[in-house]
Amino acid sequence: MYPISALYSDYLKRHDREFLIKAIVNGVEYTNAQIVDFSIENSLTLSDGFEIGTAIPSKLIIKLRLKSEIPSNAKIIPYLALSTEGLTWDQAAYPWQEMNVPWDGGSTEWLPLGEFFVDSREKVNNIWTFVCYDKLVTADVAYISQLSYPATMQAVWDEICSRLGFTYDSSVAINPGYTIQAGPAGYTCRQVLGYIAGANGASVFVSKAGVVKFKRFVAAAPAVFDLTTSDYIRAKQTNPIKVYSRVVVTYNTEDQLTYEAGNGDDNHTLNVENPFMSQAMVNNLQAQLNGFSYLPLSMDARGFPHLEHGDVIGFAQREGGSWLETITTWEETTIPWDGIVAYQSILLHQVLSFKGGLKLTLEAPSISDQQSEFALEGSLSQQVNRLNQNAVRYGKPYYGITHSRTEGFVVEREDHLSRLQLNSDVMDWKVDGESVLYLDAQARTLKFGGTLEAVDGIFTGTLQGVDGVFTGDLQAVGGTFTGTLQGVDGTFTGTLQAGTVRSSDIYSSYIESAEIEGGTITGSLIRTNYTGSRIELDEDGFVSYDSSNRRRVILGINAEAGMSGFQFNGPSGSYEGQIYSVSNALHIIADDELFLHGFGSVLIQGDTEFDDNVGIGKYSDIEREIDDLWNAIIALT
């Protein structure tokens, strides 16, 4: 029940009460001069009986005389007050500090009747009719959670309210130990709010001030408002008093998997659908509702705008007769002397309408005992049941294929030799319990344990291998290879480009290509052919072989002797001579005969020293001949 002042409460009970109305439409105030009438419908159930865990938007239908249109989804807040024009000092039996009535008369405080948003409109003549719903209608959007699961129901509730911009008060009491095991995919935000409320023994509604609240149901709850026989026009009891002692919660509607607690027949059983509840939650719910009862009724009453759906009300009903009409025994007769009997019920559905005066229609429906025991299926129910029989269900295998909210699609052999799990985050293919193909979409990683064969494959991007062995033909137009590239019998065609190729990376294989371009090639052996006439470059130097595989020319460095140069071998492979360099000298050495020949002139520049016997042409001893010539010159002088 919405809190009101003592003055407002007293004036509501007066039969000469006069209502004042206004509405704030998109920030603009409209009075009774523009408001024709309105009705507000509140519900905690949409079925023929009591429900728990609902989140039903309230509905406003208002008619206005407007000179201009209002925008789409405009907010409308209707208000009610009571005129105090006739209030006298004798009637003002209220605390002085609580009185805010002007001296010349006025009204009580303005009571808000809820915050609503325009959904549809219609104009007849110059009167606009607007159909509006409260903010719960904005929760009919898919719930995509960013939480890590399992998560507490409180965390899920806060995430939804934060996303939708909802505020809630202290009536929202969620058990801190209640959790949701997996992300609630496939549900709307409003459904999840209702499921969380149902697990905590409540339903969800939006208060007259626009705040989200819980209506928590408990056994033996006291009435918050009492109606006298003069406060209502008609009260009709539609069924015997409804009492609940047993709770059955269906957590899997397709396979009809349930938890239950308590004892009782179908007429005393509360049936709930909630995929997030556990057996412990059901036990707690049954303990909370055990003995919960209400009187099913339908009532037309005077308008009491401060009543909220879910309020427990008491009402008096005259049930008397004459002594001659009494057929019960004295000890079994419980009729009071004044004939007034008190009852108690709950507002599961109410409609507050204003057309000059204020009228309230109250309902507390229930399913009769016969309906509970003998349920007849209509055409729609038959279609739904047939759909349940034919539809694909979570967790049920269909020729080896199952699907669930936690794993997605699963394909498994009957003997469990192989199993494939597929969802938007993971693809996991297992054989004998070990993953042979695993894709982690979030990490963008694909792992394969086995042999990769390709007849004609094109790889783009970066191919990395730490310890990979490739067989067959590996072709690449342009690629960057990092890690270890090994090939036992691999043939490379086209151009293989590399910044740096280390001999340690390819020591156990070979690379065959028509052309190789690169910056640096480092290795223990480079040769132009496997055998025969060829040139080889290894760690000892540069060697030229003839067609008989004999070493003919060797270029290298003798680090121990501090020299480097060429060595020449003859056709038999024997040593013939060498050209080498040492500090400040270049040596040409022939093992036998040294032959210098030029088809032109042979020029020798620089100081030339001949050591030992040197023969030039016909002169066998050039040094002796020069000495004789020199002596002849001296004799002439």
C-alpha cells in the first residue's frame, strides 16, 4: 500500500469526497479541463489462479483533449488529490505539523498513480486515447550477460537493473546464497527478473512512484486495508478458500523435470516454472508459503488509489438470516449477532478507473478443485503439447546429437570413442578422450594433434611451427616462416625468400628450388651439385671438384699458420703448388716446375731479387755473365 497522509486517508472514506486530477505528459501539466477519463490496470497474475515469479507491466488508458501531438514513448504520470474546500476547524482533527492545507482551502497532497510510457494512440474527433505501459515493458529485450558464471542472483539482478536504468527499494530481498549456474541465454530481461523474484518467493511490479519492488508472499500475512460493507458495491466469492501446502517447480519444461516439496493434492499444490531453481530453493519456498491462503473473489468497490497489487485486504460481509431460516445446530453456528462476517483476500488483479468519480474493480482468481483434478485440454493446449513432443529439446540425444545452454551442440558416438563439441566460443573434437582438434575463438587459437595432409592447399597469413614436420609439397606465394622448418623429402618450387636461414634449422633436410633470394644464408655446406664437377663451400673453405670428384682448387685459411690462399692439385689429385699470403709477403710455390708465360710481354716491376740459380733463355748462369761483362768494362777504363 502506498503511504498517504492521515488527511488523505480520512477524505478517501468520506462519501462526499471530491477528486482532483492532473497528468504530467512529457513534462507538461494537464488538468481535469483536458483529461476526459483514465483507467489503470495492475496484475500479478495472467492466469485463472495464483502465480508467483511474475513481472507484468501495468497498463494506463487515458483520454485527453490536446491541441498538439505528444512525442512517441512520452512519459505520462497521472495524479489524484482530494479537495479540502469544505474542511472546517471542527473536522481538522490532525496534528498541526502534518497539515499543509492553505487557509483559503485547497487539496490534499497529490498521489502519483505510476509512471507510464505511450505505446499506441488513437484520435476520435478531438479526443486522443493513449494506451501506455510502465517501465517493465522496456525489459522485453534479450538478456546477454557479461558476468562470469556461476553468478549470484543478486549480481544478475543488479546487471539487468543497471542496464535498463531501473531503481529498486528495500523490498527487493534476494538470498545472497542463491546462484545461477550458467548464463541465461534465450531469455528476456523481464523473464529473468521474474525468475529471480520467484525463487525468492515474490513477484515483480513497479510502484506508483516508478520504483521496482518485490511483492513477497507469506502465510498468515495481516491485512493492510479493511473495507466496510459501505466501501464496495458487490463482493462475489468465486471459489472456496484457496490454501497451498505443496510446491512443484518445473525447471525443464520440455522433459517435465521437476523439484517438489510439501504434501497435498493438486488443489493445494502451487505449480511454478523456473529454470534457475534448485531443490534447496524449492524447500525454502515451500516453507515460506506453507499454509498461504486467500479467498477467491471478484469485487466492485469505491476507488482507493493508494492500494497496490499484491496488498492483502480485509472486508466485511453481511451474512445473516432469521431464526426460522437457521438449519444448523447451535454449536455449529458461527454467525455473529450483528450478521457481519470478516474475510481476507489478496489483490491479484485490480482496475482503477476515473470518470468523474473513482471506481475500483478487484479480483483474486483461483482454479477450482474440479479444474485441478480434471484438466481438459483446449485446441491451443493440444497444439502446444504436440509441439513439445516434436520439438528439439535441450540435453536430449537425437541420433548422437544433443544441445544444451552450457555446451552448445554435441555429437558423440554411441561407444564414446569420438566426441565433438561446438559453440560460438569453442570447437573441441576428442578421440579417446584426447583433443585432436581444438579451436578457442576468444584466444583465436587452433590446435591440431595429428597428421595434416593437403593435395592442393593455399595458406595465407603467418604460419608458425615450433617443432613441425611437413611432408609433401609446400608452396607459398609470399609468406613469413618463424620457428623450425624441417623437410626430409620436400620440394620447393617458385621463389623462397628468407631474411636469415640458419643451418641448424635445416640440418636434417634439404631445400630444392630453381631460385633462392635472400639477405643471408648461413650453413655448414653449400654446393652446386651433389657429385661430379661442382663447387662446394663449407666451414674449411672454397673447393672446386672436377668430374672425377677430385679436389682441384682449394681456397681457405690456415689460422694456425697465420696464412691464407689457394692450393692447386693435379688431375690425379696430387699436390702441385699453392699461392698464399703471410705478413708483408705473397708466395707462389710450385711443387715441381713453375711456368710463367705471356703471349705479350711479361712485366716485373719493383726491386727484383733472384735467389739461387736462375736461367733466362740461353743463359744458364746469368749472374756469372753479368760479372764478366762488368770486369770487361773496368779493363777499358
